[in-house]
Amino acid sequence: MDPTDRTRPEDPANSVMKIVCVAGARPNYMKIKPVMDALEGRGADVVLVHTGQHYDDAMNDVFFRDLGIRPPDRFLGVGSGSHAEQTGRVMTAFEPLLDEVAPDAVVVVGDINSTLACALVTAKAGPLLAHVEAGLRSRDWTMPEEINRVATDRVSDYLLASSPDAAGNLRAEGYRDDQIHLVGNVMIDTLLSNLERARRSDVLARHGLRPKQYGLVTLHRPANVDDPAVLGGLLKALGEIAADCPLLLPVHPRAAGRLAELGVPDGIHLVPPAGYLDFIALQDAARVVLTDSGGVQEETTALGVPCVTLRDNTERPITVEQGTNVLAGRDPDRIVDTTARVLAAPPAPRRPALWDGRAAERIADVLLAGGTAAGRPRPTDQPVRTG
């Protein structure tokens, strides 16, 4: 038998497919919920595993409540730590769970440490592995997320791409066509299904805001918030922008300490982290969004809201090519100039194809098409690093 072939023989007595869905941190919840719903709607036995990479109310519980995610079947409670500590703890906790549950497949989403850790354990244990958001590439190897997403793709059986550029990246890296599935964006499934609820939120009134009279800011990436000099330059730029367009900045825990040390210019209003519905409402009503988040680039594109990304690159170029996103980098003068141009002439809103609220249904189609006999031999010839 080919040792790389993970095809499972079909068991007529057990035709229900058992699938483990993994979530670990705030960016995962909006992605895993529609996938779970679609799989369970087709009769699959879904086991939700929460690794506990995010665990406090502001970054975790409020999202489960807002999105109506059922309590996880298993909670690993790994907590915070360095990349190596966190990844290692997830692997150590997930391995015996996988042996006990014995699923036919495991679904991981995104690019956090939990994604990579569970992918590596699954690849060695034998179940089929599906990666939602496969093929996204920033080609910036200083980003831990880039390492995670490339390595996760390398050991996955099903590569579920959200956009044509992501599928193109996978083909260029040597993955087979039968592994690559262009399914659309599950983040947009969640956004569209909750948009009207979000618009009923009173979050604008709570913060004294009026629609299209403010800008929204998010900062959390280590490259932007861990270095006081870089963060100070970003705050300087944001202060200049705030003189013309007041800014609201929900404070990510990663940035809270630095912001307190540096102080923020007038016109920037710091508030606690927002729940999912409140944050969608804030994005939807903003005049402009300034962010270093990949997910926010996607959400603003779907909402048609101008977005200025405070990074030199993006793993979601479709938001620049077809959406409302503009890359401004981290140079303060460039950020101010770019934002001024965006405010004066907002880009025309366009929503990419397949960002239609049905991505999770297409994912369920792929995963359940062959039942428990849907295995594919693992590819052996593509490089780990490209670009």
C-alpha cells in the first residue's frame, strides 16, 4: 500500500461522516460557524474543538454569543505563550483527542498557530485534512501567519480557496487540480447572514458617532504594535487624519500596553474591543477604515467601505484589485496622503465572485462528495516555500 495514500475504505455500516472542526482564536470563529452549519445541515457528525488560543470574554465568549456558535465539544485550554509554546501545547492536547474521536476528516481555518498545530497532528494521524482559506500568500516571511498558512497547505488534502488568486498560488506551487477547490469566502457568509442584525446595534449611539462621520482603526500585528518607533509613527499619521475625520480605535489586547505608554493624539477615541455584531456595525457605518487586519480588508470590500491597509503587502490582493482596499504601507506621510485621496474619491465598491454567502455550502459539497471514501493521496512533489 502506498504510505502516502490516506483513502479510507468505505464502511457501509457507518455512512455518516464524522468531521472535527477546529477553532482557536477570534479570526477563526466567523470562518468555522458557516462550515459547521453547512456540514450539520447535510447530516455530518461535527465535533467542534476549541483550542483556547483566545480565551477571555472580549476575544472569545462575545463572538460565540453574537454568532450563535454552540459550546465546543472539546476545549483544550492551551492559553497564550510564544509561538513554539503555543503550537506545541495544541499539538500535545490535540493528538490524544484525535485518536479518541477517530474522525474521517479535520477542518482547519485561517493561519493561526492552532491551525498549523492541528494540521500537523492530523497529517500524521491519518484523517483527511481540509484547509479553509488555502492559498493566501503575502510572500512576507517575517509574518508568522505566512509560515502557518504555507505549511498547513503543504500537508492538506483539500485546499479550499476563497479567491482565484489563492487558487492560482496553489497551482503555481505544484498542487494538483483535484486538491484545489475555489469555494468563495466563508467570512462573507457570516457577514451577510448577520448584517441586518448588526445594523440594529446601538453601538454608534453608545460612542456618540454618526454614520459616515468617523473613521475606524484596528491595529494588532506585531510588526505594527510591538516596536514603539513604528507604532509611534502610525499614531502620528492617525493623529493628522483625525484632525479631519475623527477616529475610533477598539483596542486589541496586544496593543493596549503600548498605546498606554505612548499616548494617543487628539481625535483618536480608544474603546474596548468590540463584539462581532458591534464591529460589523462600526465598519458598515464608517467613512473609512484603517487596518492591519486581513479579515477587515475582506469585510470592508464586501460592505463597500473604503479601506486603507497599514501594511506593505497583503495576502488578500483581490481586495485591492476588485474591492475597496488600498495599501498604504507604514510610512506616516504616505498613510496620510493615501487616506486623504481615499476620503476625497472613495473607490467604487465591487464584491468578488463567489463572495455570495454560499461558500460553506460549496465546502460541504466538496467534503461530503465521497463520504468516508473521499481520501486523496498526499502530494509529494511541491516545494514548501515559494515566491
